Amino acid sequence: MSRSNQDDYFRDYIRARVRTIPDWPIDGVQFRDITPLLQNPATFRRLVDCFVHRYYEKDFDVLACIDARGFIIGGALAYELSTSLVPVRKRGKLPFDTVSESYELEYGTAEVELHKDAVHQGDKVLLLDDLIATGGTMLAASSLITKLGGEIVEAAAIIDLPDLGGSKKLADAGIDVFSICEFEGE
């Protein structure tokens, strides 16, 4: 199977197993639930393998994973790639000295934090989450990483919702973006 056909296979395989929950958490939102990807061991392995194959030979020092579903994929990926894992947490969840950044969600506002010693000057960082919607979480995490002297190599997610504009905002900010699959609409 060619690399392009393999990428298409994995994209279609993963996309077909994402569950859509209409009107959650508010009316009009089509929530893309990754739980089915995690519940089936073969599917979870394929999901992690998608990222492993992409990043196996990429040059980065730190895998920064966003609270909370980014942690699930990130732990397995960091193990497979033998790299460090840094949690980007919701406000108030980290016990050490932190830097923080506020951002807007598609249905509210939030704040993320990072330990001040999590990323060092010159570190190349891969940023990972489950989904890119408006891009606010990843842009906030990226801002924290760059404040600490890190450089974002790429922002990666299982799912991109291009109609919400997040991946475009990331690209406009000079951040390369990778997602396994996309869903149109909200």
C-alpha cells in the first residue's frame, strides 16, 4: 500500500469511528466524541500509530499535550517516541510555579497553564490535542510555550473542524497543522 493510500485508509478508519453527539454541550454544537476510538484496543493502536508514523523521524524535544483528552493520546505517543511529555492544564491544576493564558472557546472562555520549567529556551515542541475547533486552546498553549522560549514544530490533533476556523488561525500564526481527519460543520 502506498503512503498516500495508507494515510487515506487511516483517515477513513478513524473518522468512521468518531461518534457525533448533536446539541452537546449546547444547542447547535455537533460534539465529536473520541471515546469509541479509545474503547476498542485495535482502534486505539491504529490511532496512536497514525501519530507515531508521522512523528517518528521528526525533530522535536517535547510533546506538549492539552488537558484532558490530549493526555490520553500523548502518553502513548510519548512512550512510543521516547520523548518527554509536558501537560498543558486547565487553570488551577498544576502544583508548581506556572504561566497562564486566557482564550475563547466556541462556547465560552477558559485559561490554560504550564509549569515555568516545562519548556526551555530553544526546545522544539510538538503540540497535541484531540480536536481543533476555534483554535483558542492551541493558540493559548502555543503562546505559553513561546513565552518560555520554546518553538512550536507543529500542532497536531485527531480531528479538525475547519468550518470553525481554528486550523486557519494556527496557520496564520505561522504554526504548521496536522490532523488525522476533518468534519465539516460545527
